[in-house]
Amino acid sequence: MRSHPGRVSLFASREDHREPPFTRRTFIGGVLLATARAALGRSAEAPRWQIGCYTRPWAEHDYRVALDGIAGAGFKFAGLMTAKGGTLVTADTPPEHVAAIGAEAKSRGLGVASLWGGNFMVKKSLPDGIARLKRLIDHSAICGCPQLLLGGIGKPDLVDDYYQAVAECCDYAAAKGVGLSVKPHGGANSTGRQCRQLIEKVGHKNFGLWYDPGNIFFYSDGKLDPVDDAATVDGLVVGMSVKDYRPPKEVMLTPGTGKVDFPKVFARLQRGGFNRGPLIVECLSAGDAAHLEA
């Protein structure tokens, strides 16, 4: 692979907070270098990673512009999260619109690797929450997405109902070919250890953890390093939001330019069994469409 002087590697110092150009190629290179040694020691077959990008960085643009940029950058996978207008797919999104989004991704050669479901529990009613989560699962199946990512819930009085709804829907999701996962996202699910407690409470093999190292820093105000937190999630991780962090509270930056030590995080997650799955970039430094694609 030809070198590109001046571009940032994932092996750059975590104390170097400059924002130089960064490319998909250097990200993939960093991931593979960080994982190759352990992989070759266990198997002749390299781990299979689905490396992609979420639509979130294109907050000022239509989702089709986001898909254009993701495909233009050379990715083969997209994550449906947010774009201009807010969350792309909710429990209230018409199924025909979900199908249209999936078709737009497919027309660009993109598979949908992750769908952001966020908080489906908008009312204090367990049956309503179950119904809404099932609609999100249906939406995932409609657009051919195998992973529905949940954000947990910030209201303490709804935590029990939220995860009861998840437990009630795990078999339904499995029958649709959709895996469920929660990410560190504040409140009762701010850290890997907290997420483990919630996942073990649900107790179903179709519910796992979507790791987010940037959020581990963010929700601990920079006090908990994801390298240390990663030791608490062995056997749970099914995918990752590739997100960096810069104090005091910034995550909208390009991976490799903040405080997250990605090689160490990946190495620790691999030791815990995360050896294949989606790695979806969630945030980039702000800019126009051309900047985001670059």
C-alpha cells in the first residue's frame, strides 16, 4: 500500500489533537495492523470486519448526500442514523419510506450494517414499547440491516420497562434475522460495566453490546479510559461505533485525532472475543460534503 505522508494514523499520539486529513485507507490500515497478529495466531482466516460509516456526519445534508459520500469514500457499508431532518428511521417511519432508504443504499453498492433505533420507549407503557420496538425490528428487516442499535433510556423510571421490552422482542428479532444491541449512551448505560448488567438482565443471546469508545470518555467527563473499560465487556461485543473524543465534551471529530487509543481498545476487545463484525465510523470533523467524503 502506498504511503501518504502527513495523514493521520490510528497509531498517532493520543495527545496530538491536530485535525489533519484522514482517510478510510489509513483507518482500515490501522485496524488491520492492530488485529493481524492476534488473528494469525488463532486462525489462517483473517477476521471479517464490515467497515462502514454512519450518516450522522452529514447533519446538514439530505441522507442521499450522506450515502453518496459514504460510497464515494470507498465504503461498502452504511449505518443509518441521522441526517438533515433528524433520525432517519423511527418506529413511526412508514415502511415504504424505509424500503426507499434501503433501495437508495443498495443502488450505491452499500449494504446497511447498522440501524439506529435510539429510544423507542416514548410512553410509560410496556405494551406500547414492545409494539414500537417490533416496528423498528421490521424496519431493519425491510432495509436488509442485520443489526438494530438501541441507545437505552435516560429516564430512570422507564429503565425496567425498556429492557423488559427488549427481552420480549429478542426472539421476534432473531426470527427476522436482526440482532439487537445497546451502546454506552449515558444514564443507566454509560459504561461497559453498566451495559453488562443490563445485557445480563435481559439474558438472551440475541442482545449484545455495540461498543462506543468515544462515549466512554464522554459520559465519564474524560475520567474513564475505554482501554480500561473494554476489560469489562468480554463476550458481549457485536459491533462498534468508531468514535473519538476530545475534552471537555467533543466527539464530532475524525477518528484518530482525539484521545481514544484505538489499537489498544481493539486489542483488548479482541482478547474478549470481538474478532469479527461491523466497525462503523460515527463522527467526523465538521465540514462540507466534499470535506466529509475526503
